[in-house]
Amino acid sequence: MRNQRILIVFIFLSLLSRVEAQQLFQNIKGTVLDADSHQPLPGVNVYILDSNPTLGTITSPEGDFSLNNVPIGRHNIQISFLGYEAAIIREVVVGSAKEVVLNIKLKEQFNALNEIVVKPEERKDKPQNSMATLSARSFSVEEAMRYAGGWNDPARLASSFAGVSMAEGVNDNAIVIRGNAPKGILWRLEGVEIPAPNHLNGVNNGGGIETVFSVNMLANSDFFTGAFPAEYGNAMSGAFDMKFRTGNNQERESTFQVGSQGIDISSEGPLKKGSEASYLFNYRYSTMGLIGNIMDGNFGLPTYQDLSFKVHLPTSQAGEFSLWGIGGLSSVAFDPDSDPMEWKNTFDNNKYDTGSDIAATGMNHKINIGSKSYVNTSLALTYDRFTMVSDQISADQSSVALANHYEDNTKLIISSYINHKFNNKHSNRTGINHTTQWYDIDVQGNPNPEEQPGLIEIADQNGTADYMQLYSQSKFRIKPTWDVNVGIHTSYYGVNNELVFEPRLGSTWRFIPMHSFSLAYGKHSKLEPLRFYEASGSNGDLLNPDLAVTKAHHFVFSYDYRINSNLKLKVEPYYQHLYDVPVVEGSTISLINYEWDMYFSDPLNNSGTGSNVGVDITLERYMKEGLYYMLTGSIFDSKYIGGDGVEYNTSFNRNFVFNLLGGKEWAVKGNNTIGLNGKLTYMGGNRFTPPDQEASHQAQMVVLDESKAFEWQEENKLFLDIGINYRINKSKVAHVITIQAKNVLMQSEMFGWAYDFEQQKVVEHGLTMMYPYLTYRLEF
């Protein structure tokens, strides 16, 4: 049967590609801007390296360019302009179905030169944000589609980068950055903070099945793992700065994709013929939801759908306007079998119904002021809702209530910044963000289900809260080999009336060609989930009216070695000190180990601390002649001190993660390409608080020994993901078939503890299986 399936796949591929081999062409177009002022650059030379005859052009007065009739395949594009550092964009994928649109930023040379003598910059991982010193990189949509295990998900893609770890299954895409909880990540879209954009995301937990982002929508975006620039606030561990691309304003193009994760429909084009305005949208419905609707039975399969859009409206005098939006609906429910004899453990008799919805929409406006400044202003509305009802059913059909959770948040966000380039040695960005939040919280939980059969009130509040952020940051080019970034971020939170000042500083010294040292420091803070600030006691009074936000000092050092134009080595030691961490006095409980199902009837105080120390290593070869690879390693130690004054491992302290990622791409049958990709991950096991077997036996459910917080650790894990991509290019249409397998080595994956009714004890509960990922993509 297995051989028959393989034969069917290859017959299908052969039928799709059975055409006369003919040379196919496509257009590459885009805009070239000054990296600091974002002013268009006219007269820039744009050409394809090694093309014969040379394919090239120059930009228009508006900075636009178009390279027509480019042969399909991968190409290296060089951009050069007198007085600016030349750049090379390597391995640009040119397909037959869609035009390629590039937005390129050139950096002005330190000293004006009569002719270009500077070697072109070729680093494709360089962050889009020029204020970033280190612990930052750009990632592309093409990488999310190509990397094994990436599954078209930016969060899963980031798990391949140094300093990042993630559970290797499909049930959770929450990422841990340098030992910090996933809730510490800031998510921004189009410059605006949005709720954690994951399907089935517990409020502010940071993880879910997959993000609501579609690769059909995304432009190159930035990912930060520490000591980020001053414009990023309300972030503890890292930040995703996501961008939607602008739709094609000349040609209508569409994509249809169907696979194991969902069905996608995407379209883009001009709003009207001859207009500079464009639209872009994508809709997706989950395959698991479709299966659940068709099949009988209670499988606990999640259902989700999402919609994204962007409308770009440029004007000749009033600047550029854009309307954008994103939204996701998701739910999952499970009702235990009515026959208790079918129950094997406490996962089988847990009844739950969970829903998670998020949405964000906004309008951005950008306008140039003079030749060296621009102002960017955003007005946005975000929404997130989380509901959960959970009960543990007993054999006599009685139940123990675990949670009845409802949380609803709506935010109105107004933000604006002015970016000014004083000269080629100094640029500054200064901005303000104001958020008004309307919240409705009704959370009932059971902190001790083994003793308490009913629920207690955790928080029951509704009202408004204001959050204000001010920042200013400057980049100074002291010498051609020395850059300094300095800034300050100030925030005020109305719920607890706390004012926080956060200085940021970074410096890079290119002491000899191809070698550089960087240092960075940043103070950062992150709001806890609102229900902890609004928690109430038995008398109805607030338990934590003066609870401060969690804070951290980040110290990072970096050594960067450009081994050659296509290979780089980066080593980043770091230290993070966390303080003002909310804890329960006299216990091991700390929000440093936050999970969405934490419920406390005791007050919290800010006496907790934590530390993360480690080193991240990256050896990366950018794709050249179809070959790429990346070796990343992270060795770290993550500890915390709880309310009892004792130091423990955090729940995220895996101690080490190593990734080997790579692949090879070949041209086949003239116009088609096939790529083989793989990822090997070796990492420490998850940590759990061990069970109290005697208490668990008496309660017939899992009871943890809280005095031994996170002492127990799984054995080390070895995961292998593999994938194959096959692209068939035809005139005006392309077929892309992706087959991936996650966890090929069938490594066991532990979800947590479960009480086994037959063995009458607590056992490890998890799953051992290989996850298939199949997609067929049609571009036209």
C-alpha cells in the first residue's frame, strides 16, 4: 500500500509537468528608498548579476523600477547608487505565475565618495529595523514555506533560530526565548501591538495551534530575542514585528491552497485598472474543522478560520494610506465517553469547551515632510476573547468543576512617530502610543480541585484602563566602523498607576573587515494578564491593587564573523535579570512560569526574581547554487526565586537546544524545481513538578508536590523533520506540492501528568506519532 501511494504521487507530478519545455519569463519590480529617511531614490542602478545580456534598469523619480522578461528561477540582484552602500539581494525566487515585488532600502555611505568602492552588503538576515544592534534578524515568507517543520507558520519558523525552543508537536506553537515564558513576547502588525495571534490561544499565554498569519499576506518581517530598540515596549522576552506586503497594483493574481492544515483562498490586484491603489486578502478554514464536521464521533478536533486583508491607497499630495485587518475564530470541545470503563486516565474524563477569538484592524498613514523626515500615524482597534468551561467527571457521573473562564478585551490604539534623518551620521525616531482598553472579566477557577469540589471567584470586573508609551531612539554612525544606538522607552499603566523608565543602548564595532563586536543593554517590562491585577478576595476587594509590572535587565554581547559573502558565524552570550515578578508569599508559585490555567485565591506580591544566562551560536550558509544550511545552538540556565525565597528551575529550563537545518534545490525539466529539506533538533526535555502519588491516589486525580517545583525533567529529545517541495512552472500558472513529515523518528512527546485508573497512579501522558503535512498550491 505504501508503494502504491508513492507511485500515485509521482504519476500526479508527471502529469502536471508534462508539457513542452519552453523558456518562461516574469517581471521583477519594486521601490528603492533611503534606509533612514524613507525618501525615494531616483536613478538607482538595479540589475541581475551574471545575466547575459545584462538585465538592468534605473529607478524613476519616485524610486520605482521594473525588470521585465526575467527568466524564471533564482536570481541575484544588485542595487547601486552613487553615495550609497551597494546591496545584493540573493536567490530571489522568480516564478511563472506571480510578479516579484521588492522593497529595497539603501544606506548612505559614511563619507561621500566620487565613485562606489564599497563592497555590496549581502546579508539577507539583516533586520528591517535599522535601530537594532543585535539579537535580531529578518525572516522571509519564502523561508517559512521552505524550512522543514516550518509549516508556513512564523512561530514554528522561529524555533529554528538560536535562543528559541518549542515543543515539537502540532498542538502548541508557543516559543520560549532564552528561558522566558511565551507570554513575554510582543506581537506587532503594521507597527501596532496586537493580541497573541494564535488559534486557540489562552489569553496572553502566547501559544496555540498555529498563527492566524498566512504566508500569502506576509512581507519580510523582524524577529527579536533580546535587548530590542526603544520603540518596542510591553515586551519581556522577544518581539515579532510583522508586516503585510502590498498587493500588486497592476496585475490581478490569485492563490488557492489545500492541505492538511486548511484551505486557503487569496487574491490581489489593483482596485481599478490604471490605479496605484491595490488590495490583498486571504481566507483560510481548517482542515481539522472540516473533518470534524463530516465525521461522526467526539474526537476533540479543533475548528478554526481566519481572514486577513490590506488595502493600499497612495496619493500624490496627502501621503500613503493603508487599511488592514486580521481575525481568527477557533474552538475545541470534548465530551467524555458515557461509559467510565472506556476511560484510561484523567485526560479521558476531562470535559471541556474552549473558544478563542482575536481580531485587529487599523488605518495607517505615512507622509514625507521635506526631504529628510516622514511621519507615520496609526489608528487601530483590537479584540480578543477567551472562554473555557472545564469539569472532571467521576465514574458515578458526578463532576468536579475546574474552571469557568470568560475574558473579553477591546483596545483602541493611537500611535504616531516622526522619523528624521539629520545627516548620514545621525537619524532619530520619536513616537507616542496610547491604548484605551475596555475589559470584561468573569473568571471562576479551582486552585485545589482535589480538595474543593466547587469553583471560587477569581476575578469579576469590567471597566477601562489606559496604557501610555513614549519613546525616542537615535542611531549615530561615529565612524565608518562604529555605530551606536541609544534610546529611552517610558510607559504608564493606569490600572496600577505605575510609571516605568526603560533605557536602551547598543553599539557595534567592525574592528577589522568581516569581524565585528556588539554590545547591548535594555531594560524591559511586560504587563501580566489583566485578571491578576483585577483578582478579588472573598469580600469582593481587589487582592492585588498595587501589583507592579514584571521587569528585566538584558545584557548581550555578540561576535560576528563573515567567513565569506555567503557564510557567517555569530556567537551571542547573554544575561537577563528579572525582578518584580509576581509570586504567592511562602509558596513556589511564580508568574515567571505562567500558563493560561493558573488560578490563585491568594494575593500576589512582587518579591520574585529570575535569571537567564546562556550563549547562542549560529553558523549559517545562505542559499547559493541551491544549497543552504544553518546550525544553531543554545546552552542556557533559567532559574527563579518564588515566594518562599528558594531558587528553582523554571518550567522552561531545557538547558540546551541544537538545530541542524538545511536543504538542496535543483532545477528539473527546464522550468520546474524540486527541493529536499530537513531539520534535526536535539534538546533537553521539558520540566514538570512531580506528582504526589499518595495524594493523587486518594483524590483519583493528579496532585502535584509543589515543594519540588520543576525538579523532574524528561529525558533528552531528538526530533527529525523532513520535507520535499516540487514547483511546476507553466505560462501564467504554477503548481507547488509540499510533503513534510514531522517527528520522523517517532520521538515521544509528553503533554503532562495523568492519573491512570488501571494502574492507580500518576503516569506520563503524551503522544508518539509522526505528523504529516501535505499541501497543494495553485498560483495563477
